[in-house]
Amino acid sequence: MGALSLDQPISQLAFAAVDFESAGAAPGETDQPIQVGIVRVESLYAEAEVFTSYLACARPVRWSASRVHGITTEQLRGAPSLLSLWGSIRRLLSGCVVVGHNPSTEQRFLRAFPAHGFGPWLDTLALARKCLPDRRDFALGAVCEALELRPAVEALVPGKSWHDALFDAAGSLELLRAVVSGLQLQSRPLRCLDFAVKC
């Protein structure tokens, strides 16, 4: 976890939301990332730095995946490899709380960088389930739309929509901002969200 402590006030922590879109995989295949989006803030309500890139992929994007995120094999021509972006990704995800909506896929794809040390991780899916227990649909877009966060997400990353990696990363960040603001948790330690935090 590096210098970060669960006892630090939320207002004093940097956060970076990350999302990957993938090529899709048939049974027995390993999925591959084809787009990354990162939104970093040095404190939760500070101005954001954004980063996004398509990623080179060793096989065609499956139709079922493309139907969700709209990314085609043709769009990936000339895209950089994930490993070649190590410098940018390390800078943006180091020394902060890393945020994702059910981030198991993000954690798996980031294993391409052994012993990277990113974290702690904050799962906005766990956050939404705890704070909005009466909802039936906890998909990121559905939760953000229910909380009327889309305008804030669009202001942060204009010209994009759900299932774009950068837009989804921004959605996770805005969802976290809304919960912290709504419950007035700014001065509380990160530990108060321990049900959603994994070190």
C-alpha cells in the first residue's frame, strides 16, 4: 500500500479511476485488453487528469464484445501495446487509491506489470450495493443514471458514453464523489469505507 494509510482522511488522498475494455474471449481463451481509460485527481474534488488509449491486440475483437463497446479490430491498427504504456500508467496509478467498478478485470490486466504495487483499491460496485441497497441493477451506467451523474461525467470526458474505458473510469470517480459528498465523508478516514476497500 506504500505511503497510503486507511487512517488518512478521504479529503487528503489522491484517487485514480481506471477501466479497461476487452476483446472478448471464447471458452478456454484468455481475454485481452483493447482500451484503457484513467482519470486521476490529487484530491477527490480537484481538477482531473485524464488518459486513454486503444491497445494492440493479438487477435480480432469478438463481435459480442464489439457490440457492447463499439470498438472494432480496424480501430486498433497501429495502437500501442499495454506494456509500452507502462510509464504513463505507473505515474497515474501510483501513490493513490485506485478506483474501479468491480475492478477484478482491471486488476487482472494490470498483472502484465509484475509487482506494480498499485492500491489500495476501492470498488464502487461494493459502494453502490452498500449505499443503495434497494436497487436491483448495479451496473455502473444504471447507478450513475439513477443518481443523475451523467452530466458530471460528460463534463469530465465530453464526447464519449458508457462502455468507453475513459467514460466508465470517469463514471466510477463521479460515483465515489457523489457518495462521499452525499454522506459527508470528506473528513472521515478511508477506513470508513473498508467494506469497499481492498489492500
